[in-house]
Amino acid sequence: MQVSVMTTAAAEADEAVAAVTADREAADPPPRHVAIIMDGNGRWAASRGLPRVAGHRAGAQAVRRIVESAIRHGVGWITLYAFSSENWRRPAGEIIDLTGLLRHYLRSEVAELKREGVRLRFIGDRDRFDADIVADLTDAEHATEGNSRLNLTLALSYGARAEIVAAARAAARAARLGNLDPEAIDETVFGGLLSTSAMPDPDLIIRTSGEQRLSNFLLWQAAYAELLFLDVLWPDFGPAHFAEAIAEYARRERRFGARPA
Ligand code: FPP
């Protein structure tokens, strides 16, 4: 009996929070695209005397929570830096742990993400992963391509400079073949050659763990993004942090280089 009373009270509290959130967001629409540098898994594990892989596992749980938060806040696009091109330099054991976790994530989460209306995309040099993972990535993209409630992109073996170089190479090749007039290359044309061509630029980039740098993440796309560096370690990042990040974004004045009115 008591449980049902508490459940009702909790549901009412949730509704009240949702109503306040909806009111606030009617005035300040949420960022369309939030990109996150998920940092601090290793420190989270070390602070508990656990192996690094435990931090990465807890980090994967945080990913699940943030997908739910994004849907609740009406954020349409989330991009997560899950594995950088530089991460291949980590010890072999940690790479095995991270790729194993990715394999597990893809096999255990895609069906649920599909049910939730999430469309999955992957950017980065996927061919560096084992063939079974590459196949799982392609399958996940195909399985969810009809969804549009939330666009979730995982950056895997991703590096922004390599992405920009690849786009420059594609433009040069097209020009050499006579398919592209070099004078016609502008920001829109060049942006269309990037792996993010189907995505809006990020409005908000969050980095957890207190580090304050972009680490080769979405360098072109970040041109006018609001940057938010938080002192929380990624595995501890939850719905309250996400809500606060959205509120902080609403307080920022975005001018895109123009003078204040
Ligand atoms: C940075 O923490 C995090 C990573 C290199 C990997 C991010 C991976 C996950 C969040 C889990 C896997 C996600 C999916 C979607 C399967 P760090 O290890 O550099 O932490 P540290 O700076 O404290 O050492």
C-alpha cells in the first residue's frame, strides 16, 4: 500500500519536473545537437581501486542514461566521442576491453534503441575494427535508418583532422576528374564532403572530467558551438547533469559572430 502511495507521489513529482522543463524549454528551445566528450572513465575506476575496464563499463551505462535524457529533453541529435583515432595507442589490453565493450553494446542495445525510435550512425575510420564489429555497425545503421526521434552518432576511431584531410582529398580528386570546379568549393560544398554531412553542427559540446580541450573532436563542426567543461567524471554523469547542461546552454547568448542587438 505504502509502495503505491510512494509511486504515485514519485509520478506526480516527475510530472511536475516535466511540466517545469516543458515551460522552460518553450521559452528556450533545447540545443538541437549536443556532442559529448566522455572523459574520466579511468579516473572513476582508479578512485574506487577498480581496473580501468570497470570505468568503461560504467561509462557505457551512462551512455544509456544520456540517451533517455536526450529524448526527454527533445534534443534531436547526440554525438558521443566513444573512441578517438589516438585511442589505438592505448595498451593492447585496454583496446581489447574497449572494442569488446563496443561489440557487447551493439549486440545488447540496438534492438532497444530501435524500439525507442533512435537512429544510429557512426563516424570515424570503422575499417580499423574487427570485421564482425564493422558488420554490426552497418547492421545497426540499416536496422535504425527509419527512426528519427533521436539521432545518436558514435564517433569511433574518429579524428577531426583525418576527417578534414579526407574531405580535402575527395575535393581534389573530384576537381582532377573535372567533376568539381575548385572555385565552387565553399563552406557548404566542403561540409558536404565531411562524415557529418547529414547532421546539423553541434550547438553544445560537453566535456566531462575537468579537462578543457577538444582533443581532435568535430573541429570543423565546432566553429560556433557553445563549450561546456564539467568537473564530473563520465560514469557519474546523469540526467541531472544533462538537465543542468541544457539550462546552462539556455543562459548563453549565441551571436555567431554578429554584434549584440
Ligand atoms: C575516456 O576516459 C573514455 C574513453 C576513451 C572511452 C569512452 C568509452 C565509453 C564511455 C564506454 C563505451 C561506450 C560505448 C558506447 C560502447 P579515459 O579512459 O580517458 O579516462 P581517464 O582520462 O580518467 O583515464
